[in-house]
Amino acid sequence: MKFLSSLSSKPGMGFLPKENAEIGKLREKLLAVLLYVALGPGLAVYYISIRDAVALREWGLVAFYTIVFGWVMAITFYRRLSYNLRAGSLVGILYMLGVGVSILYGLGGDGRIWMLGFTALTSIFFSPQLSIIITLLGTVSLAGIGWALNQGLISTQTLFLYPVSSWIPTVITFLLVSLIIGGTTGYLLAILAERLVRERDLSDELEHDRQELREKATGLERRQRQLRTAADISQTIAAELDPLTLFQQTVNLLTKRFGLYYAGVFVVDEEEQYAILQAGSGEAGQAMLAEKHQLIIGGSSMIGWTIAHKQPRIALDVGREAVRFDNPHLPLTRSELALPMTSRGRALGALTIQSAEAEAFDEDDITILQTIADSLATALENAQLYQQSQSNLGEIRTLHRQYLQQAWETVAQNRTDLEYAFESEQLSQYEGELSIIEAPLILRGQQIGNLVLKTDNPELTAEEESMLNAITTQAALALENARLIEEAQKRSQQDRIVSEIAGKVQRATKIDEALKTTLRELGQTLGASEGTIHLEIRE
């Protein structure tokens, strides 16, 4: 029986803890089935025994049989009793039956069968060590009964007594059969326990693998959703030049796609002292926008720290996070992620992501969401550059209009032939009322003239109006080109005159000759009647 004791890892236990748990469940089920099966035959035996005891007026036996059968019913139906109590009661009843029947009818009766059931069920319901002890108990009990019967200490209902040569082999046979049954049962239980443990381990591994697959599938789906959101935000950035509209669309998209509690965008002010909220999701975001919510850069808030250090910061449990700004508008925030919006090494703002769940973010979230934050920074910088270029372009257009206005005012002052009119012979004979159509001559947003037409047609068609606009546009360009040519010719003539005068002055060899030449040539060029030139040294 060495192999039985080797199966035990602790005193009083037949198997390892995991194996013992599996066998314990199996023993519990087997005990319940056996009790239900034995209840029917037990009821028949109880009835016969009670009938015989009543006939013999053995009221003590009646009480005993009733108590035993009642207890069998209790351990069968009342499952709250402990397993050891129920199983111990069953094998105890078998032991009492074995001893009682052996005393009444001798060792050749049914007592040996009950005693074998006692040892066999003990090997099934309890540990192998206890089974060995129970086998020895049963053997000693039968040997004692046999010896007592042989010595006449116990009376029996049989007609003869067993000699020593008869009851000793019976006891030895019982011992061997009990050991064989107990050993076989223990061995089979050990193999069964090992297989059950292997199956359970395999089932646990499969369940663990399924759980990992589910987690990976969930994580993959989350990453795909994040990537799709990043792509959608990139498309929004490409199509939207207004940063405020872009920021609001972004936080709404992040909140909806990721199931977030809140998302917001902060932008650094011109003095780079405060981060001002520009967009926020939900009612909390609108309330904070109305309050003009702002945070000090480098202060105790997540946003202030992130902008100051240009690094993302994650708070998996804001209750334990020392650098979180306690916001009364967001009381349910459990996790917060602050991401700097950097472009060309400069922090333009920060993106805040908040969840009502603890430990809602990980390093992969930082990687993907940081890409979105950087895209917002690029979009903000592009929008600022666009606004600046539009402002510069507006200034250039204003200066150009002023230049055109001054240039054409100068032309109007110096020219008297800037108006032209003609009269159609056909309309000169027209006696009805003529309609007047005015079309301004617009050059780069500046009106430089006006075209007035008198016609017998009160309204122009769309084609005629389009043609008139095209003609006035081309006329304005033609006038501007003519002005520029005249101005270029005039400048060229001035440059030629200056060059000629300079050449004559440079050929003079004396100071008075150079002064006379300069004054004479300027007077002739400018049409002056008199002129004076003198030298003066001033300190």
C-alpha cells in the first residue's frame, strides 16, 4: 500500500489540494446518488424490521430502527449538513449493520457483506489513510466477534458454533478483499483525480486563451476606432480653417467615438501665462466656455504641467493624483489624460481626455491621442499663419488701392482728356425715353472710372450683363496698362534727362562752371525763369 500513502501531500488528505477539490466534488455527487438509491431498499428493510420487532414487542428495536432510518432520510435530503457528517453517518450505519448481523447470525451471515460495504465506501468517500484504518477496524471487529462466538461469550441464532479453523480464514479473507477493494479504489481515484486536474487545467488554459483573445480583440477594436477617429480628425483639419470650429468638432468626435466623460482643448494666450479653454464637450464644456475657464501654465493642474513640460501626463486615479485640478463641473472624472499640442518644439496648447472609469488609459492611448493633439497643434499654427497671411494680404490690397487711387487722381489732375462720349445715329432719332445703364470700371477693388450707356432697352439680359462686366474689366486693365506705360515712358525720359545733365556737369572742370551748368540745365528742363544756387556748410 505504499503507493496510497505517496498520493498524500498533507496529513489526512489523499491528494494534492487541486486534485482533492476535484475528487471532493465527485465524492459529493456520488454520495448524493448513493443515498437516493439506498433510500428505497432501506425503506423496505425498515418496514420488515419494524414489523418483526412489533410482533416480538421489541420496542427498543422499533425506536432504534426508526432513529436510524430517520437519520438516513436527514442526510439524504438535508444537503446543508457537512459532507464528512453525511458520509461518516452512512459508513457508520454500514458498520453497525455489519457488527449487528455478525453477532446475530455469525460470521457466515450477511455481516461480512455489510462490513465489506463499510470498508469499500470508506475508501471511496475518505482518504486512503483512513481507508486503511477502517479496514483494520473491520478486521479486528470481525475477529473479535468470531473469537467471542467461539468462546461462547456471544449467543447466536445459528445452530452451531464456528471452530477457530473456520472463523480465522474468514477474517483473513475479509482483510485481503478489503485491502484489494481499498487499494484499487484509491488507485482509481488517484488516476481519476489526475485526469480531472488535467482536464480542469486544460479547460482553464482554454478559458485563459479565450480571455486573452477577447482582450486582444477588444484592444484591436479600440485601436481601430482610435485610428479611424484620427483619420476623421485629419480630414476635418484639412477641410476646416477656423480653429474654434475644428476644436469643437474634435472634442465631440473623441467623446462620441471613445465613450469619454469629457474632452477639451486649451490654447496658450499671447503672454504665455494661461491656458484658455477653447472647446469642451457636453454641458460641462459649454458651462466652462461661458465662464472663460483658464489654467495657469506650470501650475498644479494637469494641463498647466503638460504645457510647461511639453510632455503627456496620465492620472489613472485622480483621487490619488497630486497634480490634478479639482473641477466642480466634472465631479465624475476618475481617469485623466493631458496631451501637449506641440509644433516645431513649441507648446501651443493641450488636449484633455477624461473618463468616469479608473485606469481607463494606457501607453497605446497616449501614442495615438498624442498624434491627434499634434495634428491639432499643426492645424492651429496653420490657421494662425493663414489669418496672418490674410491680414497681410488685406493690408497689401489696401495699400494697392490707395496707390491706384492716388495714381489715378494724379492722372485726373494732370489730364483733361480722360472722358470720351459718342452718340449713335440710330438712337439720335429715337423719340422715346432712354434708359441709363452705369457700369463702374473696377481695378483690383478700386473704382477708377465709370461707363454710362443710354439705351432703348430698359433691362439687360444675363448674357449682355456678363459681356458688359467682362468689357469693363478688360477696359480697366487696359487703362491701367496704358497708365503704367505712360508712367514708365515718363520715368525713362526723366532718367535720360538726369543722365544728360549729370554728364554735362561731370564734364565741367571748375566749381563755378559745374554750378552754372547744373542751374542752367535744370532751369531749361523745368521751364524756370530764374534760379539761384549757392554752397553753404552747416554744423
